[in-house]
Amino acid sequence: MSPVSVVATDNVDMFQPSQHDVRRFFCQVWRRRKQGLALDPMQAQAATWVAEHPEYDADLADEEAALGADYRVENGRGNPFLHLSMHLSISEQIAIDQPAGIRQAVHLLAARRGSLHAAHHEVMECLGEMLWTSQRSGMPPDGPAYLEAVRRRARGPAEGSLPQRQG
């Protein structure tokens, strides 16, 4: 095997993790955090979001059950691994400011909401909408539209769009 092949093969899990890889990662982060073990930088970032979601502790505590769990919408339960992955994705977007301007937009939204966590949840809605639109249209994700959706949330309701108070 050539050195190029080895490098490409070694990075596949990093750039194209399977569903099981993602679930194992978050379960291991939860376990290491609970045990007070050292975390690498990616694990430390994930641990921040795991700590913000104690409602997922049972899902994260049992890795074997997590690997076989079914989180389809029709089952009436959100997917904790998707949710935590979106937090990580948004954190990475902020760190590298990609799309350009997302860092400022999220920080403004966090200031408006009084919480980075609350801002992340709103950004998730924008990210989910962008991905849904992309999948439906067959077009690439529209980064500028995504950024504008986050900026709209950061600005709040447009002037004059608030309901008028009666009486």
C-alpha cells in the first residue's frame, strides 16, 4: 500500500465517521468526563455540550444500547447523538468563522438570548433548514442563506413586525 493510500485510509473515520463511530465517540466522552480522565481537544469540546445535556446521560451511559438505538422521528424521540453533533459542528463553524460572519452572528444571537447554549439551539434550526432545503432541491447547501437566517435571529423581529398591544 502506498503512503498516500495509508493516509487516506487513516483519515476516513475522521472525515466520514459512521453512525456507530459518532455514538461511540460521545459515549466515550461521557464516560471519560464522569471518570475525570484527560480529554483531547475534540473530546473536551464535546464534553462541554454533553454537560449541557444531562437528559442524555442514560443514552450516553450504555454504549451497546446506544449503538442499537433507533431515533427515528416517528418514534417520538430526538436523537441525542445528532443533537450533540450539531453542537460540535456549530462550535467548529464559530472557531473557523465559516461561513464567514457566522462567529459574529452567533455571538450576537447569544448576547440577545443571554446564553450561547440557547443561541446554538436556534442556529441548529437554521442549519437543519439549510440541510433539508439542500436535500430536497438536490443543490449544495446554501451557506449565505444559512448565515442570513442566523443573522435575522440575532437582529430579532423587524421594526414594526411586533404585534400591537391591545387596550
